[in-house]
Amino acid sequence: MTLQRTAGDGVNLAAAEQAAGQFLRALGLRTDTESMRGTPGRMARAYAELFSPRPFDLTTFPNDEGYDELVLARAIPLRSVCEHHLLPFVGTAHVGYLPGQRILGLSKLARVVEHFACRPQVQERLTKQIADWLQTQLTPKGVGVVIEAEHTCMTLRGVQATGSTTITSTMLGLLRDDPRSRSEFLALTRVVG
């Protein structure tokens, strides 16, 4: 299975650059100075890049050995944009699963995180989307996703709670229902406990 959504999907960079220039001027910023002249274009290209995940093929393999212990990718770098203010949030995702009949190429855990993070998001939905997608694609015995992120919409503006982070989690299957499996997952993420 290929996950694909690119900047070519409905992106009009010329219109975005024009709108960015209007936006900056509406906020009282000059875009006719040497240092700001290219800013609307850079701004449009930057957001197009932020919202465009790289396509990838989901690589799975038969679980011939019957491996039934936790597989966990810790501290996957995460960057997304808050859909309420279009300001970045950054942090790490910890993604794990208890294999069923198939195992996943490990780099694909990071690719799935990137794919769902490359759009305006809220952290709660992002956490659930990653877990639900892995559950659907792999049919594992359990899936766990924990995301810890700093939201600049909260640290740079409004309440200005500098240094605060938000933690969200989604547990499915045995990682939700079996207390020992859940505890092991959370202990190995080193976020809780």
C-alpha cells in the first residue's frame, strides 16, 4: 500500500504567494524592502512543504518466527501545524505494536507519523489517526502511540506557557486491555512513570 499526498494536490503557489503578501501588508509589514521582498514567496513555499508528506510504500513482512513481543520506535521526531492558529508544534512520537501475522519495516513507523503530521492538525486527532491506521493496515494484537509536543500557539502567544508540553496517547487491542502490556509500553516510552 502506498500513502501519497503531495504539494501538487491542489496547490497554487502563485496564489499562495499573493495571499501571503496581502496578509503581511494587512498586518502592517512592508514587503517592498530588500530583506522582505521575497518573504511572501518563501512563506508560500514553506507552508506548501510543511503540508506535503513524502509518499511511501508500506513494507510488511510475514511474521514467520511468530514474534509476539512489543516493537517500539521511540522518540520519532514530529513536526506539525496547529489547525487553529497555523503555528507549529514539535515534539516526539513513540509508536509501538504487538505483531500479529505481519511485521512492519521499522522506518515505516516514522513515515506514518510524518504522513499524518503533514497537514493542519490537533495533537489528539494525530495520535488517534496514527494508531487507527496501523491497526487497520497491520491487524496487530495491539497498537500504542504516545505523542509529546510543544505547541507554539500556546508558548509564543496567548498564555505564553513557555516550556510546557502536551502528551496524548492512544492504545488499541492488548495495549489498551491488558494492564501488563500497557504498563510495559508506557514504561518503555519513558514519557510516563
